[in-house]
Amino acid sequence: MKWTKWTCALLFVVVALPSVVLGVGSAANRFQVVNRLRFEYDDNIYQEETDTDSSFKIIEEIEFLVNFSFTRTFVSVRYRPNYVWWQNREPDHHDFNHDVDFVLNQNFSPRVTFSLTDTLRRGEIPESVDDNRIVREQDNFTYNAVNGTLGLLVMPQTKLEAAGRYLLLRYDNQDVADTEDFDLYVAGLTVRHQLVPETTLIGEMRGEEVSYEGPDRGSQSYYVGGGVEQTFSPNLLGSVRGGYQEKTFNDDNVGNESSPYVDLAVTFVPSPATRITANVGYSLFETDIYPYASQQRTLLAASLAHDLTARISFYLSGGYTIGDYSADQSVEPGAVTDGSEDLIQVSTRVTYKLNRSNYLEAGWQYQDFSSDVSYVDGSGLRSSYERNRIDAGWKVEF
């Protein structure tokens, strides 16, 4: 079949071309394979509030990574297929998931640079994808995000960046797709000026347009703001961005909205073995709850990575997301009430290095999701739930 021939040809190009072009050198630096086999217990596989169902799972995941570079070009391609077998899930005991990531960095000259990234997720189970987005619908989905940035050094300390982004989410089930499929388009300009070696000032403006299938929940957003990136010491870095956002909705029944936005990030590296990060953000955001057209989202997240010994590594992360919904932002006037959703996520992992290529891993993931978003008759749009997942496995790197 033609598609089979093209697939084989593409795989050959991705895997073989870097070796042909780069010639001599360490192949391990260009091509890497990582395999993970995990055994997991999931105590709430259907994300139910009561009468929860649990299941044992076997997860097999292999990752192919290709990196190659020329004098001015760097390219990275990662493909990670994932197979999940569920002991106790009806009607399907099998899932196949696919992650593909592409990175291109190009230096046209010392003054002009370009970067392009593409993130593709094909999933059969509702999980976190990117940007702290949670795909909660019980359905197969396709998620893709493309980002491109053109950088121009206009002065020795001043850089102008023009960026664009396109994001889509598609569900297989037509009933879900009729209201939850969406496209997001973003374009923006950023000016970065290095005031002193430790301080960079930022000015930004951008526009966004989001469109949904079904009843028109689409909108246009405009952002104007600025920020600072600061190196307090070699071990402590921080940045803050903020400004004003205005959102206009396509549906005349939905009132326009405006709000400040802010994003704060801190990275602390107290020692070569320890890395701590924290992030706080607030903005108007798209929503996956029909019939709402928007939400006010607050995000708090932190992570800790620490090497306990030369062989034992520990990782801990946590996040708290608050989504506030207003009945005024509904495309069905009078159908829903004001409400909010809170999501707490915690994950931890311990890795033990057996030798150069083999590792033992154990982890725990926890979610606490609560929602009081409802129709005016009191019936909820989504149910609250708690979910624990405990896993242990083996990782090998080639």
C-alpha cells in the first residue's frame, strides 16, 4: 500500500539520514532508544465520585530519539508509542497511545534565528497532555500544537521575536466532538532588552482566536504587557510577566470580558544535585465545559528534583488549578449557574540506577478533582473524583 511505503521511507529518512550526513562521531549522541515496562494499580479508572472501579495495568512504552546538528541547525525528533493493558476495564482492555515531538533550531546569521516545535498526542484515555491541560472526556482524542518563533537581534542588547502558534483538539466520538473540538490561533511580538547582564526587560503584545465546533463559543483575545527576567545569583533565577487582557466573544449573548494576567516563575538550584521550580499564573482561558465560552484560570505548580546518591534520584511535583466559570459566559443564557472547578495533582518518582543502562522506578500519582459547575436545575455538568495510581517498573536505555 502507498501509505506503508511512505511510512517506511519517512522512518528511513528520520533514522538513517543523520548518520549519513554527520558521518563520523558517536552514534549514541544522535540516536537513543529508551524502553519502560511498568506495572500499575489504578483505584478509579472511570474517574467516578462514588462506587469507584479499580484495575491493575501493564504499560509498555518505547521511546525513539534522534538528534543531529549542522553548523547552524539542530533537529530533534522523538516518537514514543505506548501500550496499556487493563485487567478490569470494559468494554476495551487495550489502549494504544502515541507521542511525537519535533524541534528545529536554525541560526541564519548571528542576528537572525528561527525555532519550530511540534507536539502531537494521540490518546485513547483521558490524561494530561501539555500546558497543564487535562483531556477529561472519556473518548479517543488527537492533540497537536505547533509553535514557531523568528528572532531578530536589532541591537546588541535588544532582540525582537515574532511568534505564532496553532493548537487543535479533536475527539473521535461525534457527540463529544460536536461541542468540544476546538482550534486555537496565536500571533504575537515580544521585545527583549538586556538592561544589565543580570536583568532583561520584556515588552509583549499578542492576539488569540479560539473556535469551537457546534454552538459558537469562539472568541478573540488581545494581550498587552511586559515583564522582567532576573538572575539573582548563579543558583537563583526568576521571571515575572503581566499585563492586561481583553476578550471578545462571537456570540452576542455572551458579555465581553477583560482582566489582568500574570505569570511568575522561579528556579532555584541550591546544589548540583537539587533543582526546585515554582510557577504561578492567572488569565482568562478557553474551556472544555459546554456551554461555557471562557473561564478564569489560576495555576500554582512546583517541582523538586534531587539526587539522593549517585544511584538514587527523587522527583516530586504538585499543581493546583482553579477554574472559575460565570453564567454570563454561557452560549445558552439562563441554562447554567456560576461555578468553579479545583484540580489538585501530585506525583512522585524514585529511580534507582542499577548500571549504565538499567534503572528501577517506582511512582505515585494523585488527582483530586472537585466541581460545582451545574445547570440551573442543580444537575452537575461533571462529577468530582479522587484517583490514585501506583506503579513500579524497569527502564533500559540503549
